[in-house]
Amino acid sequence: MSPEKPALSPPTDLEACSVDNQPQEEEPSQPQANPATSTFQQLAILDRFLALWIFLAMGVGILLGNFVPNTSRALAKGKFVGVSVPIAIGLLVMMYPILCKVRFETLHRSFRQRQLWVQIGFSLMVNWIIAPLFMLALAWAFLPDQRGLREGLILVGIARCIAMVLVWTGLAGGDSEYCAILVAINSVLQMVLFAPVAILFLRVMDGPAPHALTIDYSLAAKSVGVFLGIPLGAAVVTRFALRSWKPNWYDEQFLKWISPWSLIGLLFTILVLFASQGRQVVHQIVSVVRVAAPLVVYFSVIFVVTLVVTRRCGFGYRLSCTQSFTAASNNFELAIAVAIATFGVDSDQALAATVGPLIEVPVLLGLVYAVRWYARKRRWEA
């Protein structure tokens, strides 16, 4: 059975077309009884100790990368769209169960609503103007003497998220259907805008480059096509095929069975990421720390500012939460692939892009718990 909707206030029009079987009950007098619901609510033990599992995966990954010979080299041998094959598998497994819960058959109703277009416009402004410019400012503030690391950070800032944002939004009790819409729109824009925006930021705004710079359009297109297109297409086919055959079984049994795989994919991806880069992180600790500082500021400030602004605009908890995680998350697989293809695997740009997800995972996980606590404390309505 699908997870419950948080017991906050009556749903907005946009929320009326939300993820499967979310009851519309209200319990305003008992807000603590139904906190912001996790996508993995049916996995009570795993969900309750999610932070522990993630930090264990990070720790095991670092140990493997540093004490098991050739771990990094073995994981880097197979590449798929510029990303390690194990990481690509983890991302695909992570996204598929979440997308299976989106009610694609009702999306057309959402697009008829003015509120949705207001939300989309706000998201585009934050994702494609404010967030990249803020990362550029942080890169100069923290790394004025390290052009390579600075360029890697800029690539992270302009690569908008299409994968893990679905997980963070689900864990925090955001609107998964609206998140899927934003991911799809950002993905299409990413295919068109990533290359020219990257050249604009790296060649013009960051100053004349001492090296020739070309960004391959196909990298962005391939990244979006693989990491969004494959799980999205599979989810659409699965949903329409199985629900037309056995709708009750799909809603009550199939979704419950595949839900754990999203969490398993997340943990596997984190473990492989840290195993692949654990040795590099330890042996270049000074550069890693210098890159980590602006990343922590970036993820935290973008999330908090977006949350505050959306709340003041009256968006409601679920939509504000979705907007904030979408703004703060980044497409690390694209940033890493572009950095390696453009500057080389041993470049400072590749190192900075690689550090991005290593910092993003613990910071955004902490923000998941923080925003759920804040919503309960303030009785923030949906």
C-alpha cells in the first residue's frame, strides 16, 4: 500500500493529483502523529535508521577505496555515459520504484492549473539563474587562487539534478508527482542549455581561460536520456501495463515490493561513489576540504532560502519542500562526466566535480531530517 500523505492541511489543487492512494485525512490537532512521510514508510526499520545506513555505506566505501588494492581502478574500468557502470546501475535502480508511484494517467490535469505554471516558473528562475550564479560567487570567494577547482564547482552548480532529488523529496514528504514534473522539465532544458551555459560561465564570467574549452552537447543529452529516460520509460510502461491488468495488485502489492529497491539503489550508489573516490579524497585532503566548504554553504543556503521564500509565498509544506530540494540538488553524474571529458580524469576540475556528491549526500540527508522536524514543530500545513 502506498505511503500516507502527511497529516497537514487540506491539499491544494495541484496536490489532488498526487502519488498513489494518498488519503486526504486531516488531523490538525495531532500533528506529531503523522510527520512528513517517507517514501519508504513501509520499511519502518530501514527508514528509521536511514542516516546510519548511509554513513555506514560512506565509511565502507572509503575503507574499500583505501585498503583494498585497485578498487578505484576496477570500478572505473567500465564507463556508461561517462559514469562508472556500477554507479549507473545504482542510479537506475534508485529512480525506477519512485517513478512507478507517479500517477502519469492524471498528469494532464495538473498542467491545466495556473498554480503549477507559477511553481514551474519559480523553479526555473532558482535552478537556472540564482543557484548557478550563487555557486560562481562561492567558487570565487573560497577558491580565488585555484582555477581548476573553481571550474569544477561551477560545473556542479549548472548541472541541475535529475536523480537523487526524487529520493530526498520522497524522504522529506514532498510532492513526488510535482517533483517528477520539475525533473522532466529541467532535464529537457539541461540537454539544450548545459553546454552554452557552461561555456558562458567558464569562459566569460570566470575570466578568459588559459586553455581551449568546448563542451560536448551530446554528453548532456546522453546523461538525461539514460538516467531519466530509461527509468521513466520503464516506469510508464510498467504502470500502464500492470494497472490495466491488476490495478489493486499493482497498488497494494507491486509498489510495496519494489519500494525497498529505491533505498537499496541509493545505498549501493553511495558505497560505490565513496569506494571509487575514497583514495583520492584521502590523498588530496587539502583540496577536498577547500572544495567541501563552498559546497556545504551552497547546499544549505540554497535550500533554506528557497524554503523560506516559498513558505512566505504560501506554497505549503509539500510544494515548498519539493522546490527546495530541487534547487539544492545537482546532477553529479553529468558534472563528473563533463569534467573528465573536457579536462581529463586527473584534473582539478574532475576532483571538484567528484567531491560534489560526496558532500551533497550527507548535507541533504541532514536537511531531510531538519525540514521534517521543522514542519512538525511549526505545524506547517501542506
